[in-house]
Amino acid sequence: MNYELVIATTTYFNPYIHVEDGEYRRGLWKLFMDSLLESNLDGHKIALLVSDDGSSEPPKHRFCPFDVHFRYFRKNRGYIPNMVDNLNFAASFAPLVLSVDSDAYFHPHWLKGLCDLMEIYSGEAGWCLFNSPYHREEEREISPGILTKINTQLHGLCYRAADREPCPLTEYVEGFIVRLMKHDRKFVFPKISLIQHTGAKGINNIPNITHDFDPLFPYNKECGLEVAT
């Protein structure tokens, strides 16, 4: 297949946790695909790998200028096993894996931003394109507009597939991060995100509990986020 990078995500459109409206989640998935279709890929060969966790009506195929691979599971396995299994599977597609949630919104130039980070900070553990103020653990600015952190989350994280051994399906974020943290390497972030969470409510943006988005992201209006930009 000779892909340079695979984008790995999971979907589930039935009601769950803080989102009771499956159609609302479908709207966020449409934003995901619309923004990805507007991305400037500049000739790079990427693939999208989608693992659907037993939705009663899984996502429909759309025309894309890149390869899309769907995995459908008839029985719901749960978010963690589905996510971990999909990332394990993604490692066979390309040397680089970009993990994103199904409510992601891509800046049109996210791929150029990622390539610039990888070129300048080639030795780090990974490059994360989502910088939420909700996650500020041991944050340090290493150059104008560029941060490093000891820890990260999987949304927006790009890493080398060869750096991480497959995880058991019961293991969550901590297992992935520990496997990437070899030789005290860190994670590099742009101060202003290149990938965002969409929707003013949901698993990532829970009213009065968490606000896991970047208020500086320039497309917040398109994301359905009611924040000052």
C-alpha cells in the first residue's frame, strides 16, 4: 500500500455516556470528513482507517481523494478495546500513525504543520497537533509557538508505528504513552492546535465538567464551539 501516514479513528453512533443523540454524533462525523476533505495533502500518500464499534447504522462511504478503510464490528466491544485494536491494526499500514477522535476537525494545513514539526524535532517521542488548555502537565515553550510536554493524550497524536509494541485490548492511554517514552523523549505541540474537538457537548466537551478544546483554534465557529476566537 506504501502509505506515508495512516489516520486511525473509531466511530460509534448509538447513544452513549454524555451523548444521547446519535444524529448529533453523525453531524460531528460529517465535520470530521468535511474538514479532512478540505485538507492540503500536497501529494503525500495517506489513508484513513475507521473502526466502527457496532453502530446500528455505521458511517456511509464517501468519495475521497485518499484511501479509506472501514472495519465494521456487529457487536459493540466498548470504546477502549475498539480504539486499542484499531491502533494496533494501523501499525501495519504506514510508518506513521495519527490517532484522532471521531469528532476531530482538521485545519487545512495540518499536514504541513506536522511535517515541519517532524523535520525540526525529529528525535522526539511524538508530535501532537491538539493542544488543549485542559491538558497542561509539565508544559514548556521551547521556541516561539512550540511546546513540549512530558505527557499527552491520543487525540491528534502522531507517532512512529515502530516505536510502540501492540497493546492488550484492555490497556488505555497510559500503555500507549509509556511505550513511546523511550530515552526520556518528550512530545512536541504547536501552541495553537492544528486539530480540534468539535461540538459544544459530548464526551470531550461536557457542560460544566470539561472543556477540552483549544480556544485559539481559528475554525472554532465551523466546529460548532461557542467560544471567542
